[in-house]
Amino acid sequence: MAQADIALIGLAVMGQNLVLNMNDHGFVVCAYNRTVSKVDQFLANEAKGTKVIGAHSLEEMVSKLKKPRRIMMLVKAGQAVDDFINNLVPYLEPGDIIIDGGNSEYRDSTRRCRELKAKNILFVGSGVSGGEDGARYGPSLMPGGDKQAWPHIKDIFQSIAAKVENEPCCDWVGEEGAGHFVKMVHNGIEYGDMQLICEAYHLMKDILGIDQDEMAKAFEEWNKTELDSFLIEITADILKFKDTDGKHLLEKIQDTAGQKGTGKWTAISALDFGVPVTLIGEAVFARCLSSLKTERIEASKQLKGPKVNTFCGDKKAFLEDIRKALYASKIISYAQGFILFRQAAKEFGWNLNYGGIAMMWRGGCIIRSVFLGKIKEAFDRNPELQNLLLDNFFKSEMERCQESWRRVVSTGVQYGIPMPCFTTALSFYDGYRHEMLPANLIQAQRDYFGAHTYERLSNPGNFIHTNWTGHGGSVSSSSYNV
């Protein structure tokens, strides 16, 4: 008997919470898990007293679904997704919808979308952000894929999504792998935001020498400013948190950061498209460096840093400088992320709604912040905006924060504090605002050793080769790029 509005495969914590969220909003969900005993446990415990129903096989699950059948998977990215799709297809009919809500690589989603389209099955690859709490009470959802599926899933997705000012943090992103691409960049920006906060914490600790309770107060104050965001809020909570012995827990945690790969994918995509998403790249490398703990312990005994005195400037003023440096660097990170979106849209022919993406991230997800509303306003003012830094609001914010930012970076360097994201953000800003960069010398070098040609300022578009040594030839290289 077909009674369920949607099926969900995968009853780990995210899956269970999403099922309960859908149930809260009046949808009948059919739950399925590869280990079928988990279905019975879920129905007897967490889902007890709800309208959630279970299935012990894919065939049974499909038979319980209203048409067009909507099936969402929250399983491990990779082979498991393909296996479930292959096992599901024989039970499905044209127009049925498969949704992958895992952290899949966007090119896999593009491939699946095309393969299923050939079988008249609609595929949606959707980013889901917000962790287990978001899944339960309102995540940020980023669906992309076959647009014919959107009218059939829109009501469910926008009902369960987080809301900001009554607007759901969910809208259609774009074609094929666009949903998972947007989620990937979201995670890359998350890496950047986290690393920037860590650098601010390091500066407070090792230059200003303030204790964790004072730091927590500073982050609480910052959360009432332009930096108002989930990550700043939880940082204040973490800094205050005491272990069972009454001492701060943070200083007992091993300083080696893990990663699941989405930040790395963002950096790789940036390299693939030739887009300077430097801040996310540095945030990924900072985690890689943190994992060299044994080597760092040895290096700390052998490698000397600068000889510096205790900070004797105005602590309060420098703390405000750090806040502004964090804010300016954050603007750069988002500007770079949106350059990556533009390039991907051009590359794949996607029609991305940039302001809409910013709105999807305003609630439910890890990078949620007030700041995202400003990005939406910038794209409302100019949908063709090439770079956030060229919007009048962001331009004036950079000018307002610039002196503080430069003071923090120069002071940090003098004290030997690693600031990979603060410094790369400032370098990007300075590179972007220079009409002339020294890349003319790179082109001359490439032409000198490899006859790779160059363009003259007076005649762009016309590539020429110079015989720099007098004994080189006049033949230029066109067969490879160094």
C-alpha cells in the first residue's frame, strides 16, 4: 500500500534526524537501512510514536511510496551511492526521483545525473549542511541536478530547511553536479573561517598573552558585530569550557587537525580552473602542517624564531585590530569562493544564482552568519558583479579595516606567529588591486627558456617570440605549457 511521501536510506545520526525532521513537518517517511535490524531499532526507539514506517528491503520500500517516488540517500560517498542506485533502478519507473544527500564529489553527481536521465529517472545531488543538529531542526539544503525533480521535492525540502526571516535556507542551485559543487565550496569556506579564527586565537594567546576566559569574552563581543556567526559563537563556548578537574579543556586537546576531504576538493577545483582561491588552499595546508606533530616537536627544539619582547602596546587597540583583520580576511575568502562559482558556471554552463546561494547559507549550516546577507545585497545590486571586492559596501569595508589588517600581519610576522590565512588574504587583496604585477618577468623567462611566447602591452592578443640570446631560433613552442 503506497502511503509514504518520501523514503530515506541510511539511518546513521544524520539520516535519523532528517527522518524525524520530515515527520515533524507532516510528511510520511519510509526508513530503510542496509543493516535492516537498525530499521526496527529506530522504529522502536527514536521514531516511536511517529508516523515513520519501515521497510526491510528496497523492493518493499519502493512499494510503500507514492508516485512519483522520492528516495533520498544519506550514505557514505563513493561506491555505496552507486551500489544503491544500481539496486534501486530495477524497481523504479520513469519520472521517479533519487536524491543523494551525502558529501559526494560533484563530478560523480554530474555522471549519475546523466546516467539516470538516460533511464528516465530524475537525479538530485543535494548538499546538506548543519551537522546532526541542523538535520534535526533545520539544515541548509543545496539541491542541484535534474530540474524536473524540483517541483516534486520543493515542498519537503523547503519545509524541513532552516528559516531566516521566514525564508527557507534552500532553493534550487543549478544543473547536474551544481548542488554538490556549492556544498563543496561551502565546506572549503568553512575550512578558511575556522583557520582564520584559529589564527586570531593564536595572536591573542602568544602576543597579547590573555587568558581563555578573557578570549571568550572577546569572541562574545565580536559576535555582536559584523562577525556575528555560528563559528564565532561556538569558539566563545569552547574557550570557556572547563574539564572535570575545573581546568580549561581546550589546552588539553592535541593540536593535529583532521579533515574529510571537501576542503582539499575545493582547492583542487580552484587549481583545475586556474582560479586563485588561495585562502582555502592555505587552510587545507595548515591542517596538513598540524599533522606533522612529531616533526614539529623536534623542530621546536632546533629552529629558532625572532627574539621578541613582551607586547607593550595598547592591548585593547590590538585586539580590535585582530577583529578587523579577521573580518577583512573573511571577506577575501568569500570573494574567492564566489570567483570559483563564476568559473564553474562558465565551465559547465550552469546558471547559478549567487545571491540565492548566500541566502541558503544564512541559517542551518556551519558557516551561517549575518555577513551572508551583505553578499546577497551585493548581488541584488549587480547580478553580474565580477568580484565582491568591487561592490561599494565591501570596498568601503576593506578600506575601513585595512590599516588594522596590515598592523596585525606585520606584528604577527615580527613575533614569529604563523598566519597562513591572514597573510594570503592580504597578498590576494594587494595582488588584485595592482594594475601591473611582475608576471611580465615570468612570461619573459618562459619565452627565454622554452620559446613560450608573450604579448606586448601595446598589442594584446598577438603572441610573439624573441630570440633572447642571439643564438636561439625564431621558432616558438606551441606543443606544451610549462
